[in-house]
Amino acid sequence: MSGVAVIGAGAAGLVTAAELRAAGHRVSVFERSSHVGGVWVYDEGPGRTMYASLRTNLPRDLMAFRSYPFDSRGGGDDDGLRFPSHQHVLEYLQRFAQARQLGSLIEFDTAVERVAPRADGWAVTVRRNGETETRRFDAVAVCNGHFSNPRWPKIEGVAEFEGLVTHSRDYRQPQPFEGRRVAVVGTGSSGFDLAVEIASVAREVFWCGRDFTAVRPFPGVDNLATVPMPDLLSRDGMVAAGESIDLDAVVLCTGFHYDLSIVDGQVVSGEDAPGLYRHLLPIAHPTMALIGIPQRIIPFPLFEMQAKWFGALLSGHIELPSRDQRRVWLFDWERHCLATGREPYQFRNIGEEQFDYIDQLALECGADVLPDWYRALAHETRESRIAHPLDYRARPIAVRGDSRVPPDS
């Protein structure tokens, strides 16, 4: 039995604490705020990553931890939204923490300042009520999320632009953009959502990105156009593909850097793609897990399986390959990413590969692989989102998961 520090009480931290305790380990969770939920806690203040209208872009069948459905058998209601709002997700996480009796494990208002290896484990330095304390653990699970340190792309002339430049992290509602000409930069989920929402009040929206091949026209949205990434900003607008476009504001939906500043630099290197065996373990320090590093994934079930696998590893039920073999795995993954056109900061984007990844972890730790409906539902959801970008959340889905949902959903 190992003593394990879990850093963060968001979705990743909560399920990691539950899985580690179920595997027989002693768990202490450190949460810098006074509540569970992490990024799913909506706050109008600065530095929070949540906008008022946010709903998941995944049906709740996929969104839920596999051990805790998003219906009356777990943390939700049978008649609830198929694509939950952020309020519903937060309630789900609160119910999960209560059902798994995690409250006694969590030290709230306790910030982790440093995590460093030592000969007999890990030194974890925390601050609470202005006082610091260093405690020893056998293992550490870093679950502090990656939605706090915004990625600001290098765009020439940004200092000369006289309009508003903001990041999606600080976006809450569309009203400040009413009647304005706005560029939304980035084609991920937040770029998609904010381009459409801002267009509901703006004069014009220019959605900027590198690849719109999977984007269909937006019926009834006449003031939203897709354009290439901006080459530069000028005093009163931008230049994209040689065309000058007047602007009042720019919203950057360009993702986030990982904040691994609390971890000793000799343990984890690389801001955007830390060198991790199986997207999880620092090569030279296999008693640390970074839960939730992969992106372009279905998050909660992946967190859950990573945590279950880490618990089995610490219990001695999984035999790791040698350090050199773990390096070879990482080298092969990075070579694969380069061959498929990914830049270093995109090495964490595992996308379609997530299903085989989860199944492999499950096989190694003795858990069930993904059910047959899981991939099919994920693919149908993606195709519906592409075909019906404005109302896919309201449309029926043919593939049924194991969640109890209204028959017309």
C-alpha cells in the first residue's frame, strides 16, 4: 500500500482519488480552492475558463465515468439534457465525490507549490493559511488540469492593433461584442462555439483557422465567414491570405500551455508535450502520473482508466518495461506524430487513437475494455456535429449507449 498525493479535485483528481483508494492506497488530495469541480466551476471573475452558455459537445453516455453513469443510477437525472450544461457537469462531479465519500481525503484551500523527487519517494510542499509544509509520499498523481495558462499565438502587429484582444479563457458572454466586427482565431471546440455565439450579436464574425474541410455552411448565419489564419494585425484590423479586414476585436481560441511549474524540472521537461510513457508517466519517474495530458479525447472515461492503470501499477500488478524500452515507446510515438503532420505541441492530440489506448490500459490492469457502442456513438456524434453545427445537440442520436435517456433524444 502506497501513500499517494493527488493534486487537484477536478474531474481527473476526483476519479484518480477514487480509483487509487479502491486499489488499496492511502490518498491525500490537495485542492487550492474551497470546492471540488475544477474547470467546471463557473465564475465571472478573471482567470476562469468557463463561459455562461457552455454545454458539452459529447452526449452524457460518453461523458460520464464508466463506473458512475450520468443518470439516476449515478450523478444525473434520466430526463436531463443529453448534452449537459456546465452546471449539470459540476453537479455530477459533486455527487460523484459524495457517493465515493471523497470529502475526507481532500484538503481544501491548500496549494501545492512544489513536487520534487527524493530517495524514498516524493517531497510535496503545500501552502495553507500562509504557512508552508513539506510532506513525503510514495507516489504522486498530478491532476491540476490544463486550462489556466492560455496559449497566445505569435501574430505580427498585435501590439499595434487598437481593438480588443482577448483569450477564450476570459470569455463569458457575447454581449460585449454586440454590433462589432470580430475575428475568432482557432478551430477547436471553443472556437467553434464562440464563433457561432458571438455571431448572434456581432455585426460580422471572421472565423480564422488552418483547415475548414470538415466545416459545413452555417444555415441562417449570414454574418459568419471562415478565413485563413491571420498573417498580421494592423492598427484597425488584420491581413489574412493577402486580404485586409477591418476589426474591432480578436478572440483567441488557441488553447493552453500545461502548467507543470510545480513539478521539479528534472522530472518533466517540455511545456507542450512532456515526455511521458503511455501519455502518463515521466520516463525516469514511474511513481508519478500526469492524469489527463492527452487532448482531442473524451475526457472523463480516459481519466478514469489512466487512474485505474496507475493504481494497478503502484500495487505491483503491472510490470513496466525497462527505462530504455519506455524511451523507445516515446520515440516511436513522437515519430508517428511527425509522420502524421503533427507539430510538437500537438503530440498530445491522440484523437481516434484514444479508443485503442484506453483498451490497452484496460487489458493491462484487468479492467473491461470499451463497450461496442462507445466508438459508434463517438463517431455518430462527431458526424452530427459536422453536418448540423448549429443544432446537433438537439438532434436525435441513433446509437444508444447504456445511459438512461429520453427516447426522443
